Amino acid sequence: MDRRDIREESGFAKDLKNTGKDEYIDYTVTESGKSYRIPYKMVREMVITGVDKQELKDIPHSARIQYRLLLLDAILKAKIEFIRGKVTITYNPTGAANSKDKISKEEIIKFFAEQGVHIDPKNIAEREVDYISEIYKLQFDPAQIREHAPYGYTREEWKKMKPQYMEKMIEGERKKQEKFHEWQDGYIRKYPEIAKEYGIEAEPVKKGIFAKLRGKDKTEKGFWFHGV
């Protein structure tokens, strides 16, 4: 039974419908002439310092807590640094203008308490995060955001080398394409049926070596040589 027409709407979606606003009106990104919908506009980042290492126990236990954090739908990113006693979490906060699952700072503190890690609210620093520029762009525009100098070169050296390097890359790609098209053209000419399909003049059929020596076609019958 198809139940798509009777599925329950989220409270946020109902509120938007009542106000007559489009749920995705502020959550559209346009790239290369195409528009994409994104789930968030603004999220929050929480940085917790001074976490007790005895409560984190060790690196494997910290990794398990990090994994459990990421299982929560409202948590976008989570990183626990055992050596530094530091936790960094990006999450969808309560009251955010989207229809996704949300979580509050107090609920995150309660989650850690359930794992045996007690967080002091005084050691928490928070800030607003623009989802488009700080998360979406980093994931889908890596060539511009994450560009770095090749191993063994400084940024200044790479800036001077890059134009010449890119010219060589383009020239190499052009020669490679020319070589491929030359091979492709030669291959097509060997087969009359394919050459006719592409409008290319086929090469004449070459005779075999024995036909050349005898002046006969290789399909003609030859003769037997009987030795003494």
C-alpha cells in the first residue's frame, strides 16, 4: 500500500505551510547554472576544552564516544582529541529554521554525562557556522578551497611555478588527444564498413606476402612442391 500521501509532516513543515512560506526558499545554491537544495543555512559549532582524560580513559574509548556522537542525526561533525582533552562538535541547534533533527547544548552535555564524561559549561565556546561557505563549499569545491603546494615546495615557490606547470599540463593533454585521434582515424580506415559509417575513405586491402611474390591473390589456390 502506497502511504506517501498520508505521511505525517514535521511540525516545522506545518508551521511553514500555515505562514505560506516555502520551506526551501533560503536553502538553494546555484552553481554552473544549476540550482541545488541544501538542508541547512546556519548551524552551530561547539568547542569543549579541559575535558578530563581520566574520564575519556584512552584513545579507543574516545573514538567510541565520537562514533556514538555521530550516530545522532542532529550531529553533523564530531571530533574528540584525547591528547588535548578537546572536543569539537558541529550540530543543528534547537530553534534552527529547518526541518531536520535538532539538539540543544544541554542535551549534548547530558549525552557526555551518560558516557561518564562530565563537561563544565564554562569550558564551552560556541559560534554560528554558515553551512554553505564553511561546510558545503569545502565538500563540493575542494580544488579551490584545499589547494596546497606540492611536497617539497613552499607556497611562494608553487605560485611562481604553477602557470608554467599548467601550460605543460595543457600541452601534454593536447598532444595526448592528437595521438589518440590519429590512432582512432587509422583504426577506422582499416575497416571499410566502419569507415563508410563515419564518412572516411577506407585504406585499400593489402595482399599477403605470397600473393605479392606470385602476383596472385592470397585466396587463389597455390601448388604443392614435391621434393625428391
